[in-house]
Amino acid sequence: MSSFELELEPMLLQLSKLSATSKANWGKMSAQRMVEHLADALYMSIGEGAYKLEVAEDRIERMQAWLETDKPMAKDVQVSFATPSTPLRNDEIETAVDEFTDAFLAFLEYYEERPEQTNLHPFYGNLNFVQWKRLHTKHFAHHFEQFGLI
């Protein structure tokens, strides 16, 4: 895995390179859809939205152990809660980046106020702050690589 850091300013610097016409190296998401998808993942990590566990409970321990590895996420993974056809909710990519910024700050604030809280991810089960940070690092690096930002 790359040396991607889950820090707002460097991520915003990279995201500023995107435009509405930026093309992915793989997958079907537009650049704006990807940014909104990253915001969605942040919302999920603070318990916003209704999600259900989509894997057998006996797989959770193995899935969470994978988070501790340096293995990157696979390309072209399809998940029910994030599709390329999900409607865009922002008028332009710049406002999607603003939403991402707000969601990232909400994520940090949420766990600062609730350090012991866990929230459900459909494939990884209930994750705490450290696990969510690890997942976001892998996930964001995956999409930044998808769009040639790292």
C-alpha cells in the first residue's frame, strides 16, 4: 500500500487536481461521484445512514484483520451501497469537495467526543475510530489511485 496519509490538507491538495472531466484509470465512477462516495463513507463511519451487515458474522474477524495488513483494496469491486449510478447531490465537483471537507471534519469531531463509539460497516462489522481511520486510509488511497492523484 502507498504511504497515503489521512490528513485533510494533503487530501484537498490532491482533490483540487480533479475536474468534472477527469477520467478514472478503472471503474465507472465520475470524479464527482467518487468524491461524494468518500463523503458517504465518512458519514457511514459516524453512524449516519441505515446500513445492514452484508457478510456472514463468522467472516468479520477475518475482514477486520485484513484492515491491519498493507494489502490494497481490489480494483473494480462492486458494493450495494455505492454504485456508479447513484445520483449526484452536488451541482459541481467543487461543492462535492466542500462536502467531503465538512464530512471529514465531522468524522474527527464525532470520535473526539465519542472515543469508544463503534459504527457498522456492511462488510467489516462494527468498527471503532482506529479501525475506521485504517479503513478510510485504504479506501481513500484506492480512489485517489483510481483517479491518478497518487
